[in-house]
Amino acid sequence: MQKNPVLVIAGPTASGKSALAAEVAYALNGVVLNCDSMQIYKDIPIIAAAPTEAEKKLAEHRLFEIYDCDKRGNVVDWLNLCVAEIRKLWAENRLPVVVGGTGFYAEALLKGVTPIPETPAEIRKQLQDRLHRDGLENLYVELQQKDVEIAAKLNPNDKTRIIRALEVIEATGIKLSEWYRKPLIQKLPEADFITVKIMPSLEVIAARCCLRLDKMVNELGVLAEIERLLTKGTDENMPAMKALGVPELSLFIKGQLSLDEALSLAKIHIRQYAKRQRTWLKNKMPADIIFENVYSGQKDYLQQIFNVIKL
């Protein structure tokens, strides 16, 4: 089988991966494809740190800002869209440059997905109704009874994953833990993946995240962006409403926290997220090239990538 190249660039938030992806795509007749579960949503480009206008002018970007915030995106839908775009680009003799920090999206592309079938929306709605009526604790107890293995791995407060696990059991009659033991389905067996990781220290990433959040608030208009979401009445259970910084700044907008309190809390959560991202990338994602510093225009980064990619 003929193998076709796909460049995958991953890294923690604020590591410079979007800028690097745009530069590589510009140099190698490529297109940047989104691999970030929040940058897929419209209406939150500031808080989601979507590619800048300069980056979008430098190279074509796809799969960014394609969903309304009242849609629940998922890894399977994203993977199907990404695979379709990759095959289109190969047909056009262009290089797919996949970039993002959502680990389970990258893992699905590189390794494959568990063959869980689609679950009916009505089952999800029934579980959401039960959540509001009976409370999360009761749903978690039910999950412990039905799939103790998965329940033990989940935070009892993680309503999204608890509902998802119950949803799969209800729809398929098979426990999620059993689905995870089934062989993965590789969606792109004809791909030759070249993987790049940007892995600055946690201290560097945390500092950059704090500065970036301050800039979003003081210069970029992120409070107005979040206020528009709240005014629309976007369900707080939607993924877009859980983007880094949205819950905390929403509390400020509602008058429940001061701005300083909201920012301090958001920065704590962002640091925790960056740490989880970095740990996952370190332990779960092998790479052909690893850069230990933030990308800020270093030409040698580009050259190393050019040396590995065979076009």
C-alpha cells in the first residue's frame, strides 16, 4: 500500500504549535487541519486561542470554528471530518498539517478508535433529565453497579463522562470497559504519520498561559465574547461552555466573583490542564521530532521538519 504523508504537530497550550503549523504549511504547500476540541467551535476564537488572522493569511486552515456552541462535538465526528480532509489534500498533492493539543483526538488519528456505535440522542437526553432530577451522585452509583471498572477510573464529579458511560451501556447493552478492550479501528491505514512535539517546561507554559489570559481580558475582548454566549443562553453542559477560562469568567460576568478572583481561579485550572496535557504527550505520544522550547520563529525547527518529511 502506498503511504502518504501527514504531519502531526502537538504540544501543550501556548507552546507555539499553531504558529509552527502555519509556517510549515506555507513552506510545503500544506493546509493546517484543526486537532483541538475547543477551536472547532464558532463564537469563542479568543478564549479558545484559535489561529490568528496572520496565521490564517499565511496558510489555509480547515476544521476551525465549524460548529455552533450549542452542538456537542466528539472525537468520532472530528476524526471522520479530518480523515476526509486529509484524503482531499492528498488528491490535491498538498500536505496535511494536523495541529492541536487535544490528546485523545490525536490518539484517535494516529492509533485508531474503539468501534462504539452511534448512540441515540434520546438516550442522552433521558440521562440529562435524570441528572437534573436525581443528581449526579445517583448516576455515579448506578455506573458503579453497571461498570465498576470504568466508574473507578472516573472522577465522581465528571458528569460528562459518567453520562457517556451510562449512555453506551443503555444503547448497546455492552459496558464501556468491554468496548475499550476491542481492537481499534484505524481510519487512515495509508498514512505515513510524521509526529512533532513541542515540549517546553511546565513553568514556561504556565507563565505564558497567564500572560495570554491577561491579554485576552485586557486587550482582546474575551469578556464580551463570553457574555455573548451567556446572553444566547448556551447550555452550560455544552463543551464550549467548559473551554479553559469560560466557567470562571462567566462567574465574574454574573457578579459571583471579582475579576481578580475569576482570573486567579482560571489560571489555576489552566496550569492544571497544561500539566495534564504535557504528561499525556510525554507518556502517550511518540514523536519523530521533539522540540524543548516554545516555537517563536526558530528556523532550525522548520529545517528539522523539512529533513524528515519526504514529499
